[in-house]
Amino acid sequence: MSTYKVTNPATGEVESEFPDATDAEVSSILERADAAYHAWREVPAAERSKVLSAVADLYESRAEALCRIVTREMGKTTAEAQGELEITVAIFRYYADNADALLRDQPIASRTDGSAWIRRAPIGALLGIMPWNFPYYQVARFAAPNLLLGNTIVLKHAPQCPESALAQEQIFSDAGLPADAYVNVFASNDQVATMIADPRIAGVSVTGSERAGGAVAAVAGRHLKKVVLELGGSDPFIVLDTDDVPGVAAAAVAARMENAGQSCNAGKRMIVTSEFYDDFTAEFTKAMAAQRTGDPFAPGTTFGPLSSEAAAAHLMEQIQDAVDKGATVLTGGRRIEGPGAFVEPTVLTGVTPQMRAFHEELFGPAAVVYKVADADEAVALANSSAFGLGGAVFSRDEDRALEVGNRLDVGMVWINRPEGGGPELPFGGTKRSGIGRELGPLGVDEFVNKKLIHTST
């Protein structure tokens, strides 16, 4: 039975299947990617940037077809799929347009005679293990900076995203990337472990669960391979004070419900000071209840199904655990009858450390609202999570919000706006949210040989 198949989460129907890679095919891919690296690294950076520009153009020109693929694969609404394609195009253009600035030598003032500088050089063929929630955006974050550097890519996508995986491999080929500089592989977990151990793979990047990140890091560590891990998040959305409770509540809903709540850096824990808690909770609950799900291709649908039946069942287990232990459901909390992996938008209060929802990431249309006395309690609650991806802080006093943001144990802080992003802004977290950074100037500084060069004159 094929592992790689499209099971439409809105209907539960299997729409296409693809054969898994054989061990011989995996071995061939590694050989070809390594050979391509030794050629691609010699291509001038200006020429590599032209290929990235062509990649961006093809994503843009094929956007309609690409959008339909991911809606069928993981249930993203048409509007959300279009938004994902826009940021994907922007990432490739950012790295293409800024190649000179990102790759230029970095002079070092030296006490020895002569001159010294750091030169950024590629390291080899890289393995990327990508998730289903943003099938194009996640690939761009990994592939764009590393292809610009001169590394080559072996891409293992999520098993439910085979069509988007193949469509992207075709884009790189059609854009003029040399053969085997970007290769898709429908590999098993055992084959992934074999690839990581193989000396022809120089590093591995994973976006996914804690479990997946830990498993990959364990194998990579045994073989002294560099890893970048972008894992889960349970980001705090802190409201210290505001003159616009409805506006802040609307921002919180937008943050929580993006991609049907299946975004690692979405605000998931709403932490509100007591003075504003009642008004915020009422507005937030009303706005969450107003969200409408259904056919992700329909214009009136505000959020689609969860990515799979397993994802919906997992979220319901977390919600039920909270309810069984005394949490209150202000809205939602149920599966939606009929075919498909649909869950009602859900708001929980009264969540305590005895509940899974307190500690685990809620990856779906569900949020927890907490009441705190002051900024100190807000920081303590925010930092009590094992995750440390990002967070947002709202206050009429920007200095106060910044002071709180500085105390958060996270990799990204957003002041008076929901968490967002852009190709120029580094992305990543701390604690169990992962290791390393993607995007922006830091995105080229992970899988790179920062080579010291020193001359005597």
C-alpha cells in the first residue's frame, strides 16, 4: 500500500496515490544530488540568483493550479492557498534580489599582519523534511537560501502532499536549475535515517513535530550532521491593556484561525489582565463562534477542515481531556457531523496544569483564554510552556509592551499586532520549539561554511 497519497480531508476520499521510493532509488538520488552539488557550487552566485528569480516567476504563473492541489491535499481554503503562494514567491525573490548583500565577504579586524575575512561557502547536499501545513512556503524557506549558497536539495515532503511535492520539483527543473540539484523523494522513515547517516548528506532541516525533530536530531547527532529544527509552538497572545477590545479580539481570532488553526507560530494561549479579561473573552468568543467552515473551495468558507481524520481526532482528545478535568467550553468543542475532518471553533477557559491543553500544542481551531493579575503573572504563565517559538504583546504603552516582550522566552516577539512574517524576517524559536533560524539574512547562515581567509599582505 502506498504511503504517499492525497486523501481529501473535506471528503475523506483518496484521490491519488504514488509509489514509495525503493532503496535503490534512494541510493541513486543521493549519488545524483552529491554529483550535482559539485557542479552547482561552481556556478556564480549571480547565475544562481537568476534561477531563483525564474522559480519565483513559475510559482506565480502556476498559482491557480498549485492552490487547487493543496486545498485537496490538506484542506486549505482558496484564499489561504493564494496567500501561501504569495509569500512563497516573495521568499524566492528576496534571496534572488539580495544575493550580493547576503553572500558578500565579511571583513574582520585582525591584530595580525595582513587582512582577514569570512567567506560563505556551501557544504553539500542537504535533506529537507517538510510538513503538510504549508506545503509551498516551508519548502521555500529551506530551499531558497540554500540553493543560493550553492547547496543542493533532497526533499522529503509529508506523505499527504505528493502532488505539491512533484509540482515543485517540476518548477525547479523548468526554471533552469541543473538536473538533480533539487530532487524529490517519497521516502520512508527508515530510508530517511539511512539518508541522514550517509556521508553524501551534509545536513538536515526538519519542520514538524517534537517527536519528528527529536528522532532526526538523534540520528544526525550520531553522525555529526548539522540540523535545523522548526518544531511546535504554543505562542502567548498577551493583552496588558487596550483602548480597542473588539479590535484586539479580532486580531486574536485572525491569529488563531489561520490555516484552520494549524500554524506553529499562531497565538494559541490568550493571556489577558483581569481588567480587560471579561470584555476580551466575550468579544473573542463571539468572533470565534462566527467563523464558518465547509467546502474549502467555497468563497464563504473562513476555515477549512483539519488536515486529516487523525488530526481532528487528536484535537478532540485534547479538548475532551480538558472538559473532563473541569475546563469550560465557551463555544464549540464538538466535531461537525458529516464527512470530512471538521471541528467547531472552540474557546476554553479554566485550563489548569493538570490538563493536556495546558502543556500541549493545540493544532486546530481551538484556543485557551487565561486571566492574569498583571504583567508579571502574564510573563510567568507565558514562559511556563515548554515551547518558545513566538509571542505577541498588546498595550497602549509601547515601552511597557516591549519590556514584557523582552522577558518572554521566545524566538520572535510582535508588539501590538498578531504574529506575522516576511521573507526578510528571521523565523525560529527556542526551548522545544527548535534549533536554528530560517528566512532573512540568518537563513543563509545555517548550512554554510563560514570560511576564514587570511592574507599576509
